[in-house]
Amino acid sequence: MPFGEVVCGAPGSGKSTYCYGKYQLFNALKRPIAVVNLDPANDSIPYPCAIDISSLITLEDVMETHGLGPNGGMLYCMEYLEAIFDWLEERSKELGPEAYVLFDLPGQVELSTNHDIVKNITRKLVKGGFRLAAVHLCDAHYITDASNLIQPTPTLITSMRFIDFNLDFYTEVQDLTYLENTLNTSLPPKYAALNTAMISLIEDFSLVGFETLAVEDKNSMVHLMRVIDRANGYVFVPPPDAPLPPGTIDESKAPPSARPNMFGLF
């Protein structure tokens, strides 16, 4: 069963940067990884592409051929991909069952909010055997405004401005009654009941959590890697002939009761 991530978020939120950072991290850890670009408008990809939608269709060609604008052209491209999903399915199988696959999605929110294209493509990937975790990147400025805090996880931290609560409050999503008070003082009274309902929904079903991320920080990337591994149930077991990590004491000849797990994940 292949594992992977669906990487989504608004334009400029750092999706391609995250994919490149994870590609570098996994290569350093000797973990298999493949990155799939599903954004037909992405013409400056920083990472090596295992599969690139641009070899099938590009936004520029669609706009020129059909006289469409950027949004209409993007919709056309994704509908085309959905219509011939076999193209993506066949190339995904060529990556092999051991590959950990990152699907770098386009950032236009209309593809998820106004249309079912992204949902349908993701559903087909899952039906084809992929076990996926959704990684939603958003800029850290959202936590400076309580009304924008209700966003999917995790958050991409690049710089910190004034925030109403300390960082642990946002990463652990603690008692949201404090957030309700902040919302009620910053929004018209007519939204009070809606604020209460949304906060109750989040607390009752644990819908939202945040993880901080600095792509250039190895410890931050490793921490997030472990969080995502737990989310989708992935456990990396190196092949028998894989080189041991630096500093490992080789006890492979010891009896089973005394032999350590030299590739322990946690």
C-alpha cells in the first residue's frame, strides 16, 4: 500500500517549498520519496518531478487555445486531468509500492470550495490504494486574527507578529472559550451565536490542530514528518542491506532478546 501526502494551500503559502524541503530531508534519511506536480501553472518547480502534469497539459496552452482566463483555464486543466485519470494512475503505479508520494496541488481555492474536482481526484487516489494525509499550509499571519484562525493544519511559520495568545495555544488548540471572547469583541453581535457554534464543533470533534514549520530547520521538518507519519500510519522499515545510521552499534549477531531495533522510528 503506497503512502503519501496531498499538499494544499493558498497560492504563495509554500507548497512547492515544503515539497522540496521534504524531498531533501527524505533523501538525507535514505527514505524513498517521489514528488508529483499537479499544478499546471507551476513553471518554476524547485524539486525533481517524478510526475509532472505539465507533460500532459499546461495552463498557458489552455488559455491560448480556448481564450480562457487564469481561473477558467485552471478549472479546464483539472477537469481534463479528472477525465483522463488513468494517465495519473498508470504513472503512479510506476513509482512502485515503496515510494512515499507528495502530490503538490494548485492553490486556487475555487477548485475545492466551488467544485468537486480536487475531492474527486483525491478520492480516486485513495480508491487506487493510496493512504494519504492532507497537509494544508497557511501563512502564520492567520493566528494574529481570531476570525481567521479556523484554518486546516499545519501552519507555515515564517515570521511572528503580535498574537493574542502564546504559541502553545494555537498549536494545541486549547480552551477556545478565550477565542470566543476575542471573536465577540472584534465582530458584530449578530455573529455571536455562529462563533459559539463553530467553536463547539471544533472542540467536540477535535477538528483543528496546528503544527509550526520552518522548512530550513531540520528539527522542525523532522518533527512534522513524525506527526504526519502518525496521522497516516506510515512506518518506515529500511531494506536489510540499507546502511546503518551514523553512530549505530551493530548488534545484528546478538540473540533476539538482546538485539536492539537499530532503525527505530520513535
